[in-house]
Amino acid sequence: MKKIVITLITCLTISIGFAQVFSTQHSLHFKKESEKDIYSIHFPSAYGFTTLHHLDNVMMDNTKAMVLTKYDQDMKDGETMTFNLPKLGLRASDLQEVIEIDDQLVFLSTVMDKKLASHNVNAQIYSNKSTSVSENKILASFPIEKYSKSGFYNITISPDNTKFAIVANMPFVKKTKEKVMVWVYDMQLNLLWEQSETLDYDSTRSYAEQIFVQNSGVVLMNKTIDAYKKSRSNKLLAFNGKNLETFDFSKDGFMPMEMELINVNGLPMLTGFFWNGKKAVVKINSKEGNNNDGAFLYDLGTKTLIGIHEWSDALDTSDLKSLQVVDVKIKGDDIYMIGEKYLYDSEFRKTGNTMSTDLDYLYTYGSSIIVNFDTKGTLKGFTPLFRSKQYKNDAKEQGSMSSLILENGLRVFSNNDNYITMSSFFGGNDVTFNRPSVIPYDHGTSTTPLILPNTVKVVKDYAMVYYITHYRDRYWFNKMTW
């Protein structure tokens, strides 16, 4: 009898020993200065982190303030500094990218001014060590005559975070060919190369294209022709500072849609979603989104489609439309691509029985899916995630999801159950996630808040993750450990 009891206790101990517990502690609450304030967490360490908050790019031409605050390991605030994005004439720049590298943030912003006849890309570098910001540096510029023909900038970052590229579509000129300018910089704002080209496509007021820069510095443009027709096709254009190479990307049964550039064991690849061309990519006047028929993996070194996989019959694919690549994680021989439907719309605000002139902005996230390839492009499986959910105006901060590889498993953070959820996939699933519980108001009851998925940041080499949660008008910093 004793042997049986001892064996049972041993089994329970082993079982409990393998169960990973993720626990979270939270800070005191704070309130945003404005509903349109956007928060992000940077420089996460075991000793604290730094936050950046700023207003979304709203119509405030005179000032665009960036506010940075340091927090200690107990998530208590300390030193704060504020600086403004640069102006051109009386117009303040619009923030486009914030790149975190070592102990610095690179702020990239764009601005145009008709009187000064210029459209610029600006760069400022914030040092977390010295709590200082550099003077503005103009990285790219071209002349404009009017705002309706002001051209466009695309900014993209290499997968290894060592370079970024700026691609400018020159202002529309009737009955001419499209002109582009390309600049590639390192993270110290040194210009590596620049290139100007006239392409074989007609100049128009807008273009269907995606821009990427490889770790090598080669810039790729995925150019879509006849985007909403069955004759849709795609070309890949490669710029290297000297030459332009163009080659076919699409083929019968494969029309690439949204995608991301990844690096797989040193090899550059594109992964994303495709349309097979058998049905119209989008129905006339439809708000359902563009059709997607599966996922792909493309080897840029060999210019080969090494994986093309249509949805399996077991999937409910009726809402897998207009899929964006939310994240791609690579672990050993596995590639995990997370895709999510994303739609944006607006409508006149309803006030009682009448319609006002004010607009409500609507953001739809989901349905979503995980695609698991191996590094050779073989499909290992489709895993459905969450159903669609619509958010209005500033509530969009609750939408979408964030993912991390933690303790050998893929963890997905979201508000799928109308409160913070950490879902586990592909190994290490025997876990317990202790959700944060807060008492948001005096004499109130405890509740589980919502997570801001885009604020999730892991601490390198530590079993620690930071993120922000909120309930109504109150927010908390959180530190998850295990």
C-alpha cells in the first residue's frame, strides 16, 4: 500500500513540475492625456523600461510632441523628456516609423509644404542612455507643386534591423511613366546608396505595391498590375543602388496578396497569402474583403515558389479575407505565420434619430489563422484562431494580437474572450496563465482588464514580459514572469 501511495505522489510531483505558470503583477493605474494617445514600451529589461506616447497623426499642424518616460523595476515612473517632430514651414511632420536599436530609438517622419515646394523624410535619434534627442536630419526629399500631386513615401526595415529603405513614388504626371527614388541607410543614418529609376508603368495617383529591404540592402518592390481584375499580375523589382532587375512573381493559380519578408537560416524569403484567380478577388460594393485562397513561401535566392498551399477542406474559410501578416516566428525548422483579416471603414455618427457630420471609424480584426510551414515550404498545418471583431474609434487599441515564442511554445496575446488571453500552441502547452486582476475604482470589485496587444515586449535573456492593460479610462503597466 505504501508503494502505491509513494508512486502516486511521485507522479503528481512530476506532473506539477512540468506545468509552467505565468504570473503577472501590475502597477498603479494611470490615465491617458488624450483618448488619441498611443503608448508603446521600449528598452525592456529586468530593471524597468521606457514608454513612448504621442497623439495619433491627427490634424494638428503646429506641434507633434513625443513623450518618453523611464520606469523602474517596480513600474514606477521617473525621468521624462518631451521633444517635437520637425516642421517644414508651419507644418509639423507625421510620424511614420520608430525603430528600436540597442539603446536608441530612430524616429522617421514625413512632411510636405506647398510654399516651400518640398516633400521630406526626417530622422531624429533618441538616446535612452543620455535621455537626449539629436538634431533633425533630412534623409530624403523631392519637389512638389501641389498637395494633390505630392507623391508618396514608403519606409521599410530589414529583418535583422540593421538597415532601412525609403522609396519615393514621384508626383503624378499625366501621360508619363512612373518615376521612383530609393535611399538605403544604416541605423546610424549613414547613406549606403541611392538610386533613381523610370519604370515601365504609367504614372498614376496611387499604386498597389509593397516594399521590402533585405539584410543585404537590396530593395524589393512587389508591383501589382490590374489589382481588381482577373488579369491581375505581379512583378518583383529589385534595386541594388546600381541596377534594376524585374522578374515575374505571379503565375497561373498564384496571385500573391499581402506578405512579409523573412530571413530563414540566412536565406531571404517572402511568405504570405495568395489568390488563385478562379473567382473575382473582390465583389462589387462588397465590404467582406478580398479573397484569399491559401498561403505561400517564396525563396528569393532561387526565385522559386517553394510552398503554395490552398486552404484545407476542414477549415471554415468563409471569413479568411483581406488577410494581413500579423507576425512570423521561426523556431528551428518551423515557420509560424499568423494572418488576420483587417478592414477599415467609416460612417456618419448617429446622434439620436439623426445623422451628424462627425464620423465614426470602424476597424475589423479577424478571422485569423496560424500557418505552419517547415523551412523547405512543406505545409505542416493550418490552425484557425479567432473570429472577427469590430472596434470603433479609439477602441482599436484593443484589436489584433501579439505573439512570442516562450518556453518552447508559441504564445498569442489577445482579447479574444473579451478580456486578456494568452493562448498556447505548438509545444509547451501545459501552462497556466494567471491573468492580472485589478480593482479599477475605489470600493469597486476586482475585474480582469483588456490587453493592448501591440504593447507586448519580452525581456531578452530573462523570463519576463511587459505589457499594458486597461479597463474603461484607466490603464496599468504589467510585468509577467515565470
